Amino acid sequence: GAGVSQSPSNKVTEKGKDVELRCDPISGHTALYWYRQSLGQGLEFLIYFQGNSAPDKSGLPSDRFSAERTGGSVSTLTIQRTQQEDSAVYLCASSPSFQETQYFGPGTRLLVL
Amino acid sequence: GENVEQHPSTLSVQEGDSAVIKCTYSDSASNYFPWYKQELGKGPQLIIDIRSNVGEKKDQRIAVTLNKTAKHFSLHITETQPEDSAVYFCAAVDQTGANNLFFGTGTRLTVIP
């Protein structure tokens, strides 16, 4: 079946601009996660959603980062007033429910000039 | 929070030889340990996982071992093939808690034909 999809695959923006990154989880998966992968670094947890519960935002690096999940499916990660240090690959993952295996999408490569 | 360390950072082996990647974790509450393979330009792909009630798990050429007392786990790839070349990440999580994965910093495996 279809896996996790993300768009755009690549995004180049200017410092100070806002960007929106989209994630479509696997159909029927109730849990959705965002991670960030910086060059040469591991994967850093940002935020996760489980069903209709309040999201766990404990990994967001600053208040310029926010995310929402509409209708329990598609999620959007928004970065306001982008900085060069925001340049990274942003990965989305979903799992059938809380406490189950996570499956990753291909990522969005963000470059802030 | 959880801290996962992974070694080595790079590993080169001859085709047909075995490869071993080791990880340690700090939180004794962690109970789920997945391994992901990431090829260039793609998202991480789950290759094998192990839960804390099991000491070893094998799937064809791939095996994972877990030592809960020492808080370390290892990935073993036998009869390596050029297509095994990729970056491998270990991760740990307490699935009774937030379920966000804590990743190691990755191992770049190169299989030399």
C-alpha cells in the first residue's frame, strides 16, 4: 500500500520567509511524528500527534516552529521567519497507533539562504 | 531523557564479510529498539526491531541482539552485499511513555565489491 508521503521534496527559501511542509500519513495510522535531520547529525524529534489528543510539542526548538493536524490525517509543519540554521531534512513518520512501529516518509529538504 | 550512542560512525567491509554496529542507551525504561536503514536521498526504512522481553531476533541476513543489563544492543549483517551500503541508525524508546524515538548518530556502511 501507499507509504508516508511528504511535499515538497525540496524547498529553497530566503531567510526570514515562512515555509509550510506537508505530511500525508499512511491511511488509518492515528499517530504522526515530525523529526529533523541536520547535515551529519542524527534524527531529532520535534512533535507528535496521537488521535485527537493534544500534541506533544516538547521537541520543537523555538516558537517559530508549529504544527497542526487536520481531521486526524494530514499534518503541516510551519516554520516562521526561517533562519539558516533551520536548513535540514524534515522527516514525517506515522504509526498505526501509539506505541507501535513508526514508518518514515522520504523527507523535505529545506535550504534557507 | 534518553541518550543513544552509536559506533562506529563509518564502517567498510568486503563483500561477503559480516558487519556489526553497536549502540548503547541510558534510560533503563526503554523497551523498544528499532534499526533503520537510510539510503541517499530517502527516508529511514525499518529493517528490524527488538523488544525488551527478547534477547535476540533474526531475519535472514540481519540479526539484532539486546543486553538489557548492560543497556546495549547490536545489529549484525552477515554475507554483506553492495546493496547493503547505506547509513544505519539505531533508536530506543520507552513505549509506555511518549513513544518518540531517540536516535543514534548513524553508521555509514560501505560494502566493497
